[in-house]
Amino acid sequence: MSEKLKTKTFVFFLIAPAFLVLIGVVIYPFIFNIIISLSNMSLSHIKDWHFVGLRQYVKVFTEESKPSFYDVFLKTIIWTVVNLFFHVVIGVFLALLLNQKEIRGKAIFRTILVLPWAVPQLIVALTWRGMFNYEYGSINLMLTQWFGLPAVQWLKSPVETFIAVIITNVWLGFPFMMIIALGALQSIPHELYEAADMDGASWFHKLKNITIPLIRPVMVPAITLGTIWTFNNLNIVWLVSNAGEPSDQTHLLVSFVYKAAFNFYRYGYGAALSMVIFFILLAFSLTFMRRTKATEAAY
Amino acid sequence: MKPITRRFGSINRSTFHIFLFSFVIAGAVFCGLSGCSPKTTEKIRITIWHQDRIDIRVVLEAQIKKFMALHPEVQVEQLFKETESLRSGFIIAAIAGQGPELVYGPADQVGPFQVMDIILPLDSLFDKSYLDQFDPKGLTYYKGHLYQIADKLGNHLTLVYNKKLVPKPPTTEKELIDIGKSLTRDLDGDGKPDMYGLAWNYTEPFFFIPFMTGFGGWIMDDNGNPTLNNRGTIDGLKFIKDLRDKYKIIPNESDYEIADILFKDGKVGMIINGDWSWSGYEKAGIDFGVAPLPKITTTGLWCGTMVSPKGFSINANVSEEKKKWSIELIKFLTSDENELEAARILHTMPTKKSVLASDFVMKNDIMRNSQIAIEHGRPMPVVPELRAIWDAMRPSYQAVLGGYKPAEQAAADMQNDALRKIREMNE
């Protein structure tokens, strides 16, 4: 056996187990999903399904439903942008605070701030749902008793419910960004700040010209991941709004897919909608990574 | 020693062999764990998927142990799954030729399972003398065949009342309002009630059904077509809204958990809840009674709840040998002795005629009133279209309670949405 062949055999044995798992859990389901999306698989055609071309995709964009695909898509974009904005701003802000030399007991603060991320989402969602109750929830009790403000119908009106689920998810999501940002901040050489101090740079200039450019290569992939996770976050919206309440006004695209596929057995339609979501996220990720030059080295 | 490659210069031949050996061992272990190895046990495994709460699980587990003691060659396992994940999980597993031998749940799951051809018709598997022992409500037929045998009847709603606050339960909606008004109190003088007369999960349309039937409505005709745009729906919606906004005897906002906690804390005198909740109130130390939901005086109709048996269906993929034991297990779990035991511990309504006629069911106050509530109720349809009807009702129902849709418009929208969703489901 030649040296080259031996190398290839060895490499093959190294990657074969992982590749087999990849085929089983990613590639096969993905291809099967594409096939279903081109079929009429549903409650009455679960075993005798056949290909119907792009009919399910056309339905996704043209079907009359309440709310429509476009309403839900717009809501999903608002949900993602608002959540990501607060996740990053709060996360980076707290990371900057925790990165200060003067702060004592950093480990304790770090642990406390990571807690929202460590608690299971189911518990978080149901706890927040209770907290948003009109009469007995702690949010309204604080608003009325501490601040003298009127109580809010958090879970009865569409806008307020949407705000409630966003608040819950912001609380859940900032620790991830904080941990990532803190790791990036700690890797910045301190000499850069000392040199900037000698040049008389202000706090803002140091943030703009040293901190942000140097944490960017770490934050951009984290933001990309955060966007995909937030866009596809079913648990919080489903549990806090009790499956889209009130009146199906609190849906995201992913909960729309869930409902179509698992509540109404519309497997073909659900698969087509999930492919649309996939392409939206793929386009976003590629564009975002290219525009932010995330893969380029910082130094 | 000669290196294998230039790139992996530090890896010599023996290291490579060790790696290969480890890989083979790991593969063998993985294979063994996943069932590739020869069977080490001869026991026949029967699995039941169900969605029962913890106290029912305890009773079921004890009965399964008794069955296994009688049949040591059989290993029975029960697996809890939340209602929706049981339904979708069973569909996925059974379509792939897998899944548990027995699936247990409310009768409305029979419709989709039958349409997908993933459960067996039971008519020919059980003899007539055995089936004749059941109250007809305990046997779920669909499209002319038997698909489910129930051990519990009900899943129905009742008026549960705190005896300390409500000595005598209301029998009409007027009495309900009067008692509710007397119980709704502002104890601390802050202008907001601290106690209410009544609470229930009034965001969920299942709990709206008694009000709809009380005012003369029903969800579908005998052919499975929705009939939601009717006077019963409109008047039922207005009545609930009046309970909150006019008579102010129910909390401003109440889902299942809030209503349940308020009742357990003694902050509401009455709650509309099902047989599944009673043991929780017993454990919470509430001295409670159970009554059928009241009669609407203007129509003369009782607020009739949906009644659904809960029982066993057999997976279409089951082998002949396992089918035999699945049948035995169903017969054992629905035996008179086991049904009576469950009724005594859980206050669930049995399905065998002899147990229904037993002293315990006839004389126990909770069981007697539960039976009256069942008699006032209507069977839950088992057609798959029911899913579309619930989903069509929910948004408009919530919109009425949210104050942004009149009841008449809501009833019309429910009907149109139901028709559209049924069309989409059956496309």
C-alpha cells in the first residue's frame, strides 16, 4: 500500500463515524424534508402521497389564512431584530462591566448573570407567563403598587402579548452574548489600551477603535447564531402566549410550521414552509457574514 | 519503526492498530447497546404510551405489576407523554412501522389514527361476551369498527365547589350568579376584589362547550360539518362576557393554572374543572363537592360538557405474539376489580356495567354527581375535523373576551375558519 493511500485510509477511518452520524441526523432528514415539501403528504395522504411539484410552496405565499404568511414573517423579523438588539447591547454592556479590573467578586456576578441561561426554558416561560397575569402577576403588582402605573393586559391584547414574549426572551438571551463578549474582551492585549491612554484617547475612542473592532470576529458569528436561534425559537412564544394567544396573533414562522404539521397533519405544507425558513436564514447568514467580514482576522 | 504517513509522522503502525482496535470495540459496544447483539432476555415486552397524570400512573403501575406477577414471561412498560407529543410521536413511530404496542388516551385521537391506518380494528380481537360487559359509551366506534376500549369514562367538566364557602351548589345560572356575587369581595378595601365567586380556564374553547350547549348550540352536525354560527355560540359568548364584565364574579384574566391556584387558596368558591383535578383538591385539603354544571333557565337546557372515554388502542404494526398479550393486558386492566380500584382511588368513572352499578359508584357523592354531569353531556366527536374546529373557535372566542370582536361576528368567523381549516386538512 502506498504512503498516500495509507494516509487516505487513515483519514477515512477518522472521519467515517462522524460522517455516518451526519448522514443519519442531518443529510437524510434534510433531503427527506425536501421530498415531502414537493408532495401532498397530509392526514388523508399519509401513506399514498405523491409529488405535486411546487404547489405547497405556492400555497405558502398565496394561501388565505389568518394571520397570513406575510403578517407572521413581519412579526418574526421584528421579534428577531428587537431580541438580538437587546441581547447584544445588554450582553456587551455587562461584559464591559465585568471586564473592569476594579470590580470585586466577578465570579459571583458572572454566575448570577448566567443563571437565566441555565434555567430550563419551559420553567422560565411558564414562570414569566404567571408573572404577566393581569391581577396576580408580579409585573402588574410592581407597576401599580411601586410606580402607581395602571395595570397592563399583558396576555389579552396582541401587542402587549408580543411585548411580553420579547421581554421573556431578552431576559433569557443576554447571558449568552455576555459570556461570548467577555471571552473576547479578555483576549484583547492590555498594551493596546495603555498605548491609547498615552495618546490621550477617551473612553469612547478606545471603545470605538479598539474594543469593538477586536471583539467583532467573535461577536459576528455569535450574532449570526443568535439570529438563527431567535428566528427559530418555538418554546418561548408557544409557552408564554399559550400557542399563539390571543387569537393566533402571537405566532412566529416556526410556530406556524409546528401548527401546520403537527396540529393539522399538513406535512407537505409544513415541510415547504420549513424550507422557506431555511432559505431565509441561509440568505441572511451568507449576506451578514460577507458584509461584516466576520471570517477575516482582526489582527 | 516505520511511520504510516508523512503527515501523521508521529503515528506509527502499532498506534494505528490500537486506534483501529478501539474503533472496532467502540462499534461493537454501540451495536450491542442498540440491540444488534443476540437477545439476552426471553421476555415479551409490551409498551403503553399514555398521557395520564401522576396519580393515575401510580395506580396503573401497580396494576401492571399485578399483571406481570401473573404472567412472568411478559414485561410491561408504561411511558408518559404529553398529549400533543403522544399524538405526533405515535403517528411518526407507527408510520415508520414502530411504536408502542398500546396507545392510551381520549377517544378523539381515534379519528386521525384510523384515517392514517395506524391502529387495529378491535371487533374481531375481542369476543362479543367481553364487549357486552361495557357501557356503550366506553367503546369507541369509527367508520363502523371498534378502535378503542376505555377503562375510564368522562374527561368531563363539573362544577367543583368549596363546601366552606358554598354550602349548596347552584342548579341554575341565576343561582350561580347570585352565589358568585355574594362571594366576590374586596377584603382589603383597595377597590379590587380579593375573592371571586367562580373561576375556570376561560381562554380554552373546551371549557366554553358547556355554555354553548346550555344555550342550545353544538359544534358539528352528524356528518362532521361545523355548526358554530348559531344562537348557542352567540348567547354562550355573551353570557361568559357578562359573568366577567357585568356581574364581575370571575377574575379579569384566568387560565388553567391561575384558576386552579385560586381555588386551592380558597380565593374562589367554585371552579369549573374535570375529574382529573379532584385528587389535587383532596391533597390540598379542600373540603370540596362536585356538582353538574347549572341549567340555563331561558333555554331549559343543562350546561352539558363534552364527554370522552379514555382507553386503549392497538398499534397496527404489532406482531401476532405481542397482539395476543396486548389483548390480555387490556382485558386485565379493564377487569371489574381494576376499574373499581381506580374509581375508589381516583374517582374516575368506570366503563363496565357491573362496576357502574356497584355500591361505590351509586352511593359516593362525588361519583353520583359526576355521573349526572356525564348524563347531561354529549359525546366528544372522534372525527379528525374536531382539531380544525377547536382551532377555528379559539381565536374568535379569545377576541370576544378581549373585547375586540362582537359575539355575532365571532360566531360567523368561527364557522368560516372551521370550514377553511377542514378543507386544508383534507386537501
